[in-house]
Amino acid sequence: MASRASSQGLFFRLHIDLTLLLGLIALIAIGQVILYSASGENVALMQRQGIRLGIAFVVMIIIAQISPDAMRRWSPILFIIGSTMLVAVLLIGTKVLGAQRWLDLGFFRFQPSEMMKLAVPMMLAWYLSGGHIPPRNRHLIISLIILLLPVLLIAKQPDLGTSLLVSSAGLFVIFMAGVSWRLILGFAFAGIAFTIPMWLFLMRDYQRQRVLTMLNPESDPLGSGYHIIQSKIAIGSGGTFGKGWLNGTQSHLEFLPERHTDFIFSVFAEEFGFSGILLLLSIYLFIIFRGIYITTQAHGTFARLLGASIVLTFLVYIFVNIGMVSGILPVVGVPLPLVSYGGTSIVTLMAGFGILMSIHTHRKLLAH
Amino acid sequence: MVQKQHFKDHFIEQRIFHNRSLVALFFTVILFGILTFRLFVLQINNHEHFTTLSQNNRVSVQALPPTRGLIYDRNGIILAENLPSYTLQIIPEQTSDIDNLLNELSLLVNLRDIDIKKFRKEVRRKRRFEGIPLRFRLNDEEVAIISVNLHRLPGVEIKAQLSRFYPYGKETSHIVGYVGRINEKELKTLPVTNYSGTNHTGKLGIEKSYEALLHGQVGYQKVETNVRGRVLRVLERSNPVPGNDLYLNLDIKLQKVAIDAFADKRGALVAINPENGHVLAMVSMPDYDANLFVNGIDSKTYKALNTSWERPLYNRTILGGYPPGSTTKPFFALAGLETNTIQLDHEIFCPGYYQLKGKAHKYRDWKKWGHGKTDISKSIIQSCDVFYYDLAFQLGIDKMHQFMTSFGFGQRSGIDILGERSGLMPSKEWKKRVRKQVWFPGETVIAGIGQGYVLVTPLQLALGTATLANGGQHFKPQLVSAIQRKVDPVPRLVNPQMVRKIPIKRQENWNEVYHGMKSVIHSARGTARRLNKPDMRYEIAGKTGTAQVFSVAQDATYKEEELEERLKDHALFMAFAPVKNPKIAIAVVVENGGHGGSVAAPIAGKVIEAYLNQFSDEELNNPTPIPPEEPIRKTTPIPVVKPDSTASSQQKGHEDHPHG
């Protein structure tokens, strides 16, 4: 341990985990290369993204300085502020493209649902770490209420992608706290048992049609299916080595919609092929493994639960986004983490990694 | 809250956490495995397939708009059809400079500002590879000019399309209505996918209220195109489902007879089959050509139509509120009899005026020197006002309101086109609620001759007449008689809907009123005796009416010739025939026409004659047999589009229609 501490000494004292940092830098570097192509070589857009990344890095480093213990103490207050702002969004929020997600604070616009991606798992980790592990039934019920309240508020905006991410972040905390397998299976069966009669008796034809279209977008080629068809062509035509950087025909001829945000993976797959994808997935996997390692080494229940939830939510981002653009999952608005263009999600993600670094680097101090 | 801290078993906790971490690791590997497998299938296994689609050809998806359903009259004569026409359209994706292209095009063909404005609006909402129409109905010369220049006009194409056409555009404009290009407001309410290939939607009349049935279901085709967007091969095709055809109860020949009878007069006519509420003819004069609106009317023509004092755009049959005048007398006579307020032998003496007890005001009869002794029949035949002043006073306004409401007055009839007005049948409660005033007895008296607050639409008057004619069966008036889905072998009939059955207290009461109404035509002193011709195969029952457009000062006499045309009385007539087994009930209003008997009745007479001439003597004398149960099938009520402000938006200017 001594030699390791000396090699990482400086970073460790700065509360930065070098291994994780290297993984993130590799990912972001690749992301910038793809974005340059996907945005149609738009320099102004690259600059905006660069500024965001800079801010996100600063946020990550600042958060890494805060000890997990301090975070634990602040969790309930953060959660209450976040929930209050979610209610405020529904009442006085600003509408952009039909969804009411933004709170206008005068000098800048803020998306409270983004904050809840961290506030919800923090709150649940705070709550469950204070009690018996594995949690008792009544604690589970209260946890579910804590989780459901913000998720429903976000779903009402409507923002399906974020409410999916927030609810998985919360569920991961509960899962890691050791809720019994019997209960998990029980809920799964109850869910199925509830869905079948609802499908058969309660839903109307057009509602069923809408769900089917969401599950199988290709049945609606004039609507959402169009994106998927074009995305699959882009990915598939990439082949083993891709068409080369800046040479993707699907994306550059504007067949591919939203190609610098949610569908950026298709651009990457078209230009760099299966080999490029394996590299990208390896980097993602590297970051996730490092995250899981950090949480297993973590001290204290709160840190473990929160750390694991952050890592697993990152996994959900990746799986849902790539699953969606390759046509095996319904289209919900989830970006490819740290690659897609767009501000707030990058800051939240990096803040999450800041928490992981804090968990890892404050260990020794806690041990004293 | 569960706060610190029972004894925590750190060992168990550690073990649970490590177990769960292993599970998480396992899931991570599985999920990445799934993604890798999926991408392998797309990129390695199906690589060639997708490369073909991507590199040599491009795949695009084209919407195949459904063919709009046709509209026929009751005899199968087509009222709304789709004719091939040439449309000039631009595919934004294939042109780099749209402004320049529009300039080029405007040198070749005539482009109106409205065309360009609408085009630019649609550019914003459609996908870049979709063709966006710029000009409809190109003539042959324009098609030729553009075809010759096509090589230097990238993204421009001429498309053969179907365009809505109304062969009887003028005669049916108020009923069938028209389609027009989808506007911004409609964009928000119409289902996006189903209208992705559609440029037009119903704006008025049947075209609007039956939009959901007429439009059909969009289809699509996945096609391979070359670099210039030309279709090389259809990969996949899902055919559109054409809209339903509609059959109306309307008889276009009868409609034309009515329009000819009006000549250049203004007014409205509604003819209903009393046996089932079917609307046989529905005329609002003057009319206009619905075809003008299909591809965008130019603002000058529209302004002329919209601001004309004759109000051609105004559908008088459902929007016009007229004082019904004496046409209400048969209803009030029946009301008196059925409520036991008067008996069959009731008789008054008419001195030419009526006074309420203790009041000096004289309510005058149209006949200055009075009708003398007047019984029920005579009161209808000669239209004695004093008889009804007195009867109204005895009945009281609330009984009158109640009785008339059951015949459909003062209510929307529920006819299957939108925007209908409810008219007005006043009551004490109504005046308190709306006018915030108490009811005065004098207002009851003038309501007795259909003046004062009372307002009816021509549709309501026809419906009331039909209900009176058939012994109290109040039907919902129905324009659409049958719906033909393309998959069905025969059209499904729309069943008549009875709103209510008015109970008959004594048949003799009804017969007395029928007798009076018959004598209006078939007796020497009837107000509509000119309809009586020696060789008639049937008898008509009717009632004339003359509605004052403004009040005449007490004791003043006036000469009609001296009045400006627009201040002249409205002429009204309501009738049904044959008196036994009625087959047609009709209401006619001629605006500023003068006397009902001389102006409105002849129009009704011609329509009745034209309609009944198609029946044999035997059919005339017997009720129409109820058709056999097959192939009629029960239909569910038709989903009529909910009325909204767009339905009557173009009629906004007509709120201030003249009345009493």
C-alpha cells in the first residue's frame, strides 16, 4: 500500500482517483472526436461543449473534496430542496418543446430533475444506512415512497428518460441494501399480474397501439420508427472498421435525426465500425469496473450504497442509449453518457464521479 | 425515522454488500454482452444488407395518403368527388436555395403570395425529404412549362394528385361544406401520423363533422431512391385505407327545385321526412361555390363574400334566428287543447284588438276591423291574432315554453353538421337568468303570435312541423343516411333516432289542428289558398307567417312599399303533405319577403310537388312500409367531431341577425 500511496500521493491528497480520471479522460476524448463529426464539424458547438466539460470537471473536483460523511448529513436537505423545485417546475416552470422541465432563475435556467438523479439515491442511502441492513419491510415501504414522489413529478413534466434514470438510481440503492430476492421476485410477478388484466380489460385500442408502437417503433415508420430505421442503417453499414472519421454517409446526409445528441452512438458506429465500438465499450466497462471496485472498498453503509447506485445508473445510461439506437429498446430520451451533446447531464454525471472519488480518497481519513 | 443506532452486525452487512456487488458485476457483463451481440449482428452479420441500403441507394419512407371518402345524395348522385389534378411541389432536402428556387418558379408560373406563405409554413413542419405542395391544380400549359425546365429546378416535381371537387358546389355549399388546406390550429389537433401525407381537412358542413370517417388511414412505402431522390424500388408497402363513402338523405334534384324557386330571394328552406327525421333538402340563399375554398380562396374574393350584405357564407338554416310569427299558431292551438286550457268548442269574439284587464294598451290584429266570432279552425285558417293573444294569456309563458320545447324549439336539434344555433323559446326562468328582469304579462301576449323574444331557426321550424305531422314523434334530423366502408359489401344504414315521443292526450285535438292547417290551403279563405290546385293528388296542411323585422309604433300604419327593402317583414311558411301519412314536412323563410302566403308558400308548394310526384297514388295514400330488417344493420352513433370555434369562425360576422 505504501508504494501505491506514494505513486498516487499527489492525486490522492487532492482527493482524485487517478485510475478513474484516466478512464474518464479517454472517454471524453473519444466523445469529442465523435461530436466533431456528428455536429457537422461545427466549431462553435464544440466550444460550447468544451466549456461545459470544463465546468463539469471543476464540479467533480470540488465535490471530491467533500467527505462522504458531510454528504450524508446534507442529503435530506438536498432532497427536500430538489423536491420543492420539482413541484415549482410543475407550477411555474418554463415550457421547452412541450415539456415543462426548466426553472427560470432569471440569470440562468435550471433543470431540477437533473439534480434529483443524485439527490434521490443520496436520500435513500441516508435513510437506509441509518437502520438495519438488510432493511425491514416498513423501511422498504418508506423508501419506495421517497423514491416514487420525485419520479412521478418528473414523469409528469413529461420526461420519461430522466424519470427512468432517477427511479433506477433509487432502486439500486434499495437493491444494494440487501432487499431479499423473494421480495424482488414478488414485485416482478405482481407487476406482471397487474399488467396483464390492464392490457386486456382496461386499456383502449388506441392506447394499446401506442404502447406497441413504443415497444416496436418500426411498426410506425412515418413516426418514431423513422429514427430507428435510419439509425440501424447507419450502424449496420459501419461494418468491421467503419467508413472512417467524417465519412459517415447516413449521418452527413442528414438521414440520421438528432445525431449529435441521443443518436450520436450511431454516428460513431458508422464511422468507426465494430472495432471502434469494442474500444468504446471497453472504456465504459473499465470505468464501471473501477467504480464497483471503489464501492467494495468503501467505508460506511452510506458510501457503499450511494457509490454502487452511481455506478449502476451509469450502466443504465449506456445500456438504454445503445439499446435504443440499435433497435432493441423503446425510444426514450437518454443520452450516451459523456459523449452526447448537452449540458446538464454531463455536469450531473461528473458530479457523480466526484462522489465516487470522494468515497475512495476519504477512506483513510475515516479510518483514523 | 430510523436513527442511530441499534447494534449493527457489520459482518452480515459486509457479506450482503459483497454478494450484491457480485450480482451487479454479473449484470454488467450480461448487459454489455447483449449490446455487443446486437451490434455484432447489425455490423458484421447484416453488414452487406445495410451497406446496400446506405451506400448505393438511400431508403426513404413515403406517406401514402388515403383517398378521401366520396359523398353521394340519396339517389347516388355524387356530391363530393376526387378528381386528378397536378400539384407543383418541392422537396427541401434536394434543393440548396429555396428562396432562389421560388423566384425561378414565379417567373414560370403564377404564384400567389398566399401559396408561398402556406408553403413556408409547411416547410417547418414536414420532414426534409417529403414533398411540400406549392401550387395546386396546374393547368396543362403550366405543367408543360415546368416539365421543360425541370432539369434546372432541383427538388421540384409535378405530382398527379387527387383534388376534391364538388359537382354541385353552389347547391350544396352550406350542407356538404368543403375541405381546405390544413391550418396551423388544425395541425395541433389532427393526429400527426395519420395526416402525414394529407394536405386537406374538412372545414365546414358534412366534410368537417364527418372528417374522422371521410379521411381514412394513411399508408406508407419504404423505397430505395437514388441520389436525386428518384424511387428505384419499393421495399415494403402498406396500403392506405380509403375513407368511408357517405350517402346523404338529401335529394339534390329537390335541392335544385328549391333553389330555383327562391330565384334571387334571400332565405332558407328545410324539408324533412316526418317518418324518420331524414333531411331531404336544406337550402340557404344566397349560396356560394364551395370549390373556391378547396385550394385556398384568394383574399379579394373571400372579402367580397364575407362582407356582402346578403351574407352568402351564412348558413341560415341552422344559424338564422327568425321570429316565427304566425307559424306558431297551430302549435299553440294544440298546446291549449292538450293542456285542457281550452276545449274543442272554444270560441272568442275578435274586435281587431286585444287588451289585458286594466291596461289601456291595445294589441292589434293584422286585420284592423277584426275577424268577429272565431273558433279554433278559423283562428288557424285566417290567422286571427286576437285568438292567440287571449290563448297565450290563459296558458302562461311557462306552459308555452314547456310545450314548445318538446317539439324542439329553443334547443339545438342535434343535426349532424356543426355550429347550429339553439334559437330561443323564452320562459320566466330564462328572463330572470339572462336578462335579470321579471316577466311581464304583455310579453306572454305577443309570444302567442310568435313575436317578442321567440326566435327559431328554419331547421327547428321544419323539425317542429315534422313532429306535429307524425303525431308527436320528435326525431333527430339526420343528413347522413348510410356509411360505406370499403371493406363492407353494403353500406351500413344510420338508424333514425327518436328524441322523444310526445304523448297524445286526445287524438281529436290533433285532428282539429290538422283540419285547420289543411283549410289554410284547401278552403276559400285560407291564407295559402293559392297552393290549392284543382288536379292535386294530395292534400297539404300548412300555416303562413309574417314576422315583423321591427316594431311599428302604436296606432301608426305603414306602407310596405315605402320601407327600405331590408326593413320589410320576413315571410314564413310551414307545411306538411300528404295530410294523411305525411311524407314531407317543410319550413320556408324568405327574408324581407313580405307576406308568407304570397311569397314563402309557393316555394314550399313547388318543393312538395316535386317530391311527392315521385310517389304513386297508392304510395301517397299509405304510410311508407318499414324496410325489411336485412340488409339494414344497427349502427352505433356516428362519432361527430366536437364543435369548436373553427366551425363557426367564418360566420362570426353574422351574430347580429335581425329579429323582432
